[in-house]
Amino acid sequence: MKDQYILGIETSCDETAASIVKNGQEIISNVVASQIESHKRFGGVVPEIASRHHVEQITIVIEEALKQAGMTPQDLDAVAVTEGPGLVGALLIGINAAKAFAFANGLPLVGVHHIAGHIYANALVQKMEFPLLALVVSGGHTELVLMKDDGLFELIGETRDDAAGEAYDKVARVLNLPYPGGPHIDKLANESDEALQFPRAWLEEGSYDFSFSGLKSAVINYQHNAEQRGEKVNPNHLAAGFQQSVVEVLTTKTIRAAREFKVKQVIAAGGVAANKGLRTSLEEAFTKENISFYVPPIKLCTDNAAMIAAAGNSKFSAGHRGNMSMNGRPGLEL
Ligand code: KG4
Ligand code: ZN
């Protein structure tokens, strides 16, 4: 079969990214322009600033992806772009760039769901086998997705309030750590020899849903109450206690779902999958369960366009095509 080259474009949040992927598996080029520095002083992503950066960067990033690959638009088979969910103004920059590029070069267009992208990041490092269970944990999502086959997504659990990454970022803020806080909390927790005890939200029996706002409030209140009493909390102990609670709930529910649905493979995806404590806990648990478990390297866990090209390759091969009426869909369902 002829090789298939897809240009992926991602602008749903605060990374402007373009990548070329061969046959949904092999990264030919992968360019990411991060805006973290611009959002840091606000402690989170400011949508208007994100859109402006995307406008400035998108053409440069696409040209760079082609240049690094040593390719021209004529070498491509399709353009895949994140259609949603995400910040609408940010999504629109990527979508309009993708439409213009596809139209100018006579290429087909494929719309990709951002979470499908995070899941297919795994296809870039190993062969995905079905039925597969994906734990997607990022700044905006905490989801358990069952895939009975390629391209078939079933949402079996999700957060009812904060996403895991959001809880990480908010806890980091009370500890005066820079944005995004996840990696800093992870580091503090790993260096700690002790952990404070915080609650775990299991929800109703059998539920695969998550809730992190109670935990987040418990940690923040603990810190504020200590400050009011003039006491100093050991940040390592606080970070370790918070992380233990998050990791235990994520690991326990993922194992229960993997058993119930008798999956062949479990994968983790999204920015929080970069977390060392979570990776270790899942690896140990699934080794015991004798179920294969994979997590992509860190740079493919956080937002990138190679994952969008990989997911786009699967949709394109299945015959899906977008058109010039494609729009940014902030609440797009999987
Ligand atoms: O997937 P991602 O890059 O963007 C979204 O689609 O949201 O995820 C970003 C999130 C942030 O909340 C960040 O704090 C978190 O992932 N994160 C981590 C770690 N690295 C990034 N959270 C915990 N531990 C980490 N090592
Ligand atoms: Zn993401």
C-alpha cells in the first residue's frame, strides 16, 4: 500500500503546533511553539492572548514542519486539524489555516477530536490493540475511554467537576509555584518522605466518574488554615498527600474498568500522564494484572500536532472527510 503522509495542526489551547506523520505511526517532523511564558504571569491560559499568539505563529510553524520534513505540500495526502474541544478563538486559527492550506494545495481536510489525538499519541510509539482502555488526563479532561475498535470511542467515565490537571494547577497556585503547576507538584511529591492525608472521592459504587474539587478544596483549606495560625506547612508533605490521593483514585478506577471490559491494552494520555507518580503506579498495577500498559514519552503526552496527524490518519483511512464549512466546536463530543 502507498505510504500516507498527513499534516497535523493543533491550536486548541496554548500550543501552536504542526507535524507531519507517515502512516499514522512515524513522526517525520514535529514542531510546537509554546505560549507558556506569556500566560505564566496570569497563572493560567488567557484565551485572547492565546488566539493572538496562534495568529502570529501558525504560518511559521506549518512552514517549519514542512521544512524539517524536507517536503512540499504536494508530498502530503491530507490535512488533519483539531476541530474541538478547546478555546473557540484558538481552535478557529488552526481550522482556518488548515482550510486555507488544504484549499490552496487541493488536499482533503479531516477534523480531529482533541482527546482522540491524545489517545492516538500512543500509535506513534507502539501498535494499539483493541479492545483498549484509555485514561485521558489533562488540564481540561479526566476521562476513561473504551475503544472496542479503531475509531470507536465509548466514554465510560469522566470528571464531574475539575479535571485532574486543573486541580494540580490550582493546588500549585496556593503553594506559589509557577504555571503550569503539575510538574512542580510532581517533583515536590517525589522528593518527599512523608505525605499528609487527604480525602479520596470514590463516588457511587461502580461509577467510573471522577471528582477532584473536594480534594482540591481540602488541600487549599489546609494550607490557608495553617497560614492563619501562623504555622508553616511542609510543601513536600502537602504535594505528596495531594498526589497520592489523585494517583490512587485514577489507578484504582482504571484497573477496575480494565478488568470489567477485559481489555487487551491500557494506555494513558494527556499532560497529567507525564506525572511520574501516576506512571509508576499504573505500571506497577498493570504488571501485576498482566495487562499491557503504555504511556507515550512526555513530549507526546502534552499538546502536540503529531497526535492530531496520527488520529487524522485513522479517520482519513476510514473515509472521513471534512469540508470548508468546518467550524471550531468548543464542546465537541468524542
Ligand atoms: O494535555 P495538556 O498539555 O493540555 C491540555 O489539553 O489540557 O495538559 C496540561 C496539564 C496541565 O494542567 C499541567 O499542569 C499538567 O497537564 N501536567 C502535569 C504534569 N505535567 C503536565 N500534571 C501532573 N504532573 C506532571 N508531571
Ligand atoms: Zn490536550
